[in-house]
Amino acid sequence: MKIIRPLKYFFGSITLFFIPFIFLSAATISSQTVLPQIKVSPEKPLQGEPIMVSLENLTSSISVKSMTFAGKPLGVFMYQAKPTALIGIDLKKTPGTYPFVAELSDGKKITKNIEVISRKKIEAPLGIPASLGGNTPAAATSLVTNLSKENTELASIWTGTKAFWTEKFRFPLPTIFITDPYGYSRETGSYEIAHKGTDFRAAEGTQVRAMNRGVVRIAKKFTVYGNTIVVDHGFGLMTMYMHLSKINVNPGELVLLGQVIGLSGHTGYAESAHLHVSVRIDGISIDPMKFMDLFK
């Protein structure tokens, strides 16, 4: 016997079959049209502060062809599953608005203007220890000359073409107490020297730990900076540990997050024991405390 089914049954079947198909197609189209969002932290940095820029809604750095800030190329790495870049704002950078541009692999570009705010200038006198000649004009000139030579050497350090770290950065000491902040100008004789780092209280011989995974580029004694360790974290990001009493690592050595790399002291231009930490991004010394704020 031939069975004749009601027309309503066929319409019902067609409806049940096509509704899931239409829904999935819409979801697919929607996921393809979501535009990446630029996240900037902090949104309005001061002179001397670092910036972390990440792209939301992208899951691979392969999707990003390049990132630039004020026309300068940035190193792109994955952090917390997002394509990310770090920017160092120089202490003397002219305040104003600068463009950040991310070019995607499909040729599309997304942009965001970042405003750099002026930092209030603070000045304070600082003498020269007897070990470096005391408070004389000749000692001040010698100090500035040696400082220039040491900064030239630090600026020439080779950096890796990839990020050596994946975890958050940590402080190099178990207890953090700032004795001298970043950014103020030290009046030494007739010279003015910007303090491009942060000094932390640390008794002689306190263990100093690597702030993250990286490769040791410098482990030596300088006249002004004293016993110094520089750890390269890749893409121009470096942490520097100065005035140490002891160095426990060697150039070329891979160090891990939290590894003891030296002991605090007062070698070089230091009147008492402490730890001076500098953080550089592409050769620009930025505020270490603001850098650590990026990883809270």
C-alpha cells in the first residue's frame, strides 16, 4: 500500500533540517567579521613609563604582520594568548600624541593614538663617595665621563629575536622598600644626572633573583655601576642589577625566573648597600615600578 504523508510533515522535516545549518553559518560568519581590539596599558603614559599593547580577539602572532609605534617597529610576542608588544617611553620624549599601528597578515591595519603625558621634574643633590674621589669638580667630571662610557657599552648589548619569558615578572627581592625612585635629577657638582632606575633597600649580601627567564649578557664590574648583571629577556627587554657585592652568573648563561644571580652591595657609585634595578626596552630606561605594574 502506498502511504501518502501530510504536507505539514514535510515542511516540519525541512524546518528541522535547515534551522541548525543556518544557525551555524551565521556563527561562522560572525566570528570572521569580529575586528581585533587594541588594548593599551597604561592608556596615558608619563614620560619614562613603559606601555604594554595587546590585540584582543586574535589568538596567534602569525595573524599579525607587524606592530609599530611612532613609525618604529616593535617585537611581537604572545603573552596570555594575545599578540603583545612592549614600548619604552624615554624620560625626555616630547609630550604629545603618537600613532600605534598593527598590520595584520591579510593586509588590514588597525590604529590607535597614544598620548604621552609630561612628567614633573624633581631635582635633589647627591654627593660623590670618597671611593670615587669625593665632592670635587674633578671627581664629578670623572664620574660623568665614566658614566657615559658605561652607558655606551650597555647600549650596545645584543638582544634575542624572540621573547625568552612567558611568566609574569617578579621583583628581585623578597621585600620591596624604595629608597630612591626613578626619574628625578641628581645634582652632582655642576652636572645633572637623571636617575634611570629604582633603588631598593637591601642589606649587604642579600640574595638578588632574576626577575624572569633570560640570557645573561653582562656580568662584570663597572666604575660607576659597580658589579653589574644584565639579563636579556629578548626583543630588547633587559633587566639590570647594579652595585652588587657578588656575581653568581656568567655571560651567555640562561637564568630562570627567581634564580639567585648575585648578592646586593655598595660597589661603584653607592654611598651605602642597596640594589639598583634598571629596566630597558629597546635601549630606553623606563620606570621599573611602572613596569612591574603591567604584571599585576
